[in-house]
Amino acid sequence: MLWATRLLDAGEGIGVEELFAGQSAALGSPRDMMLLAVDEAPARRRVFVGVPDPNLLDCYSGFEACLRRDVPRAPTLVAGDQGVFQAMFQSGG
């Protein structure tokens, strides 16, 4: 899974969620796609998108590539497969 991140202001996340949902649906809801978030400050949220193909990241304007180790240990799953999320973040994976 390839990762990218961006710090968003309140309300900006809706467009990212819609983009992610559209991509995921178009690809048949692959298990190796995730949208995660971590609240960082009042009205600001860091969003992480994980995708299987680097070309998918091109659609996420303003996102910067990052590594899996850059994703905090306790993010919130916004969209994606709950089982994969649990295996990666709740079981120490």
C-alpha cells in the first residue's frame, strides 16, 4: 500500500471522502485501500490515504507521499476494509 497525507481544515475532508469512495467503487472496493484521519488541532485533521497504485495518488491534490511508518499508531478509519485496518493498526501490524 502506498501512502500520502495532507492537513485539512474543517469541512475540506468531504471532497476527499467522496474522491476516495468513487475510486474505491470504480476498482471494486479493494481491501488494500484506506482513508484514515487523526485530529491534530481544533478544526484541523490530518488525513492519510492508502492506495495500491501510485497513479491513484495523482487525484489527491495537495497530498504528499509518506511512508507507512509516518501514519500514527491510532488513526481513525474513515473508509476502507475494517479487517485490514484492525490487522494494521489494532494488532500491532
